[in-house]
Amino acid sequence: MSDREGQIISLPVEGRATELKVIHVHERTEPALPVHVAKPWSPPVCGALAAVFGIAALFGKATLLLAPLAILLSLVALCLRQFSWAMIGASTAIAALVTSIWFWTLLGLGWMTAWLASYLI
């Protein structure tokens, strides 16, 4: 620390007296700027799997297996904020189920069984 800190001194500048205050640069108490660390990239695994399974269910033979799996992964992807991937997976899975003959056959058989059970019991 200097013994002249905080004192007013006068120095001639261009022929006239000027008052300067002596300060120390090392003792600043300004807050440090926050350092923003970049988050590591996390790939949209659940959303991509939902989209892949939905498209495979739409064009493949295992619709009754892949479409529910795609819908389940779409819900998980929604929880993980992978909205666009989840929308692609869910829409292709629903389209696969709507166009599947086996899905409607099983749904109709289930409805008929429930109706007959309620009629007979």
C-alpha cells in the first residue's frame, strides 16, 4: 500500500495545475464475470428410436410390435424435451396402426368378446 493513497496531488499540465487522486488497481472489489461452461451435447436417443420404430412399423411387417414401442418411446422423448422427434415417432406409429389390418382385427375381436361377455353374464 502506498502512503499517498487517497491523497490529492497536483501536477502541472500544459501550464495549469491539475488535481489527481492516487488509487490502487490491484484492490478492486468488482465481481468477476460468470464463466459459462458449455453443456455437453446429448443426442436425442429416445426420439430417434421412436422415429425409427415408427417408420419401420409403417413400412414393415411387425406393426403390432413396433408401433406400440414407438408410441412408448415417443412419450419418453416428450418427457426429455425432444418434441420434434417424438412427434415424428408418434405420428408414424399411429399411421401404421390405423392402416394395419391385424390391429383392427384384434380390436374388433376384443370388442366382440367384451360385448358377448356382457350379454351372456
